[in-house]
Amino acid sequence: MIAKWTFGAVVAGMLIAGASAAAEPDSLLSQIKERGSIVICEAAYPPYNVKNPKSGEWEGLDVDLEGEIAKDLGVKIQRVDTSFSGLIPSINTHKCDLSTAATYITPARAEQVLFTRPFAAETKTVFVPVTSNAKTYEDIDKPGITIVTRAGTAEETYAKHFFKHATIKVLTSDATQPHLLEVAAGRADAAFAGYVGSLIFMKQNPNLKLRPIGDKLLDPTPFAFMLPRGEYHFQQYLDVVFNDLERSGKLKEITDKWMSSLK
């Protein structure tokens, strides 16, 4: 009887150990290579990730970097369209292997996902109609003023702490720069947004008639790609790819290509 119980316990232990091993993280890199494809979440922010209105295909600085990663992996790319508020849930539910949206590295996000090494950076400011008299943040941080920003972004978090008196309106959308469109349509007084990407978007859409206020730029923060927590092998692989792209000059070449629209 003792021998049977001991044998059963050993078998049970082996089954539990096997189940634990099957559930172990840090296997995403091998899964991607075995599958032959990498699933990437996209969210719009020029010039990093933009959906071409004619072709319906994604393009931009980050999309070019995706291509370099997929080429090194020897796999195809499958893309999933989402909003910034949907990026982390999509990663944590394994809807995506990687988010290549232009995402700020923040402590709150680092609690939920892993980041690659940074490859770019951005600042934030307020955009108002060209007819506005506002010149400083103090000019728009007043009761009765509505400042719009996008849900799930670092801009949303920063705006809610920085502005003490204005109303913060949050938009959930997978459109490109919906908060700027909201101000241009007269449904908000100002938009709190990334500086460079917004300038590029306004240059491409001069009918918006918006301008950044003349105050200083805020909160310079690096960008990185996001991947599921626990996948340190994949994180290391991506960092090595970024380092190789930097050493070869390819990262600068891609960056210059997409930032040239600011000149």
C-alpha cells in the first residue's frame, strides 16, 4: 500500500512539474520561429506607425524597424490594428507578440510589460487653434477650458497631473491624432499631444489650422517596443537587433528617412 501511494505521488509530482514547465514564460522567441510569423500590434502615431489611406497598409519608422526584426527572425509579419489603450491588454492576453507602437517608457507600463532598449524619444505640449490667444500652459489651465488627449497614452496620465483647473477630455480611438481633429472641429479648446508627431501630422494636413503654444516642451521620454512580461530571451534578442541596427547605421538611415518630413 505504501509503495502504491509513493508511486502515485511521484507520478502526480511529475505531472505537476510537466504542467509548470509547459506554462513557463520565456519561450516566445522559439514559438515565433516555430510558427514562422510574428504578430505585431499597431497604433497610429506619425511618423512611426501610420496607415496609408490609399493602400490601407501600415508604414512608418517603426514599421520599417519591424521589417528588420522579421528579416533577422526569418518570419512573416501579421499585424493587429488597435488603439493605445488596447496595446497592453493585447500583449498580456497574447493577442500580439510585440507592440511596435511609438510608446513611452513609463514606470506604470513597466509594471505590466517588458520594454526593449529605447530607439527614439519625444516631448509633449499643447496644440490650440491658430486663432487662440494662448501662449502658456497657464493660459489654458482654467475652468471652462477643455483639453483633449488620447486614452491609454502617457499624455493622458501627464495631463491629469499637470493641469489643475481645465477639464481633461479623454478619447479612445485607433484613428491618427484624433485629439487634434477634435480641436480642429471645435469640440475642445486644446489638445495635449506628442510634439514631433503632431507637427508632422499638421504639416500633412494643413487644413487643421492648429499650432503649438509658445511655452516650453514637457516631459522628454524615450520610446521603445513592448513585449509580454517574463519573455527575457525575446527581449534580449530584440535589444541585440537594435544594437546591430545602430552599429550598421541602419537605425539612423530609417530615422532620417521618416523625420525628413519635418525639414
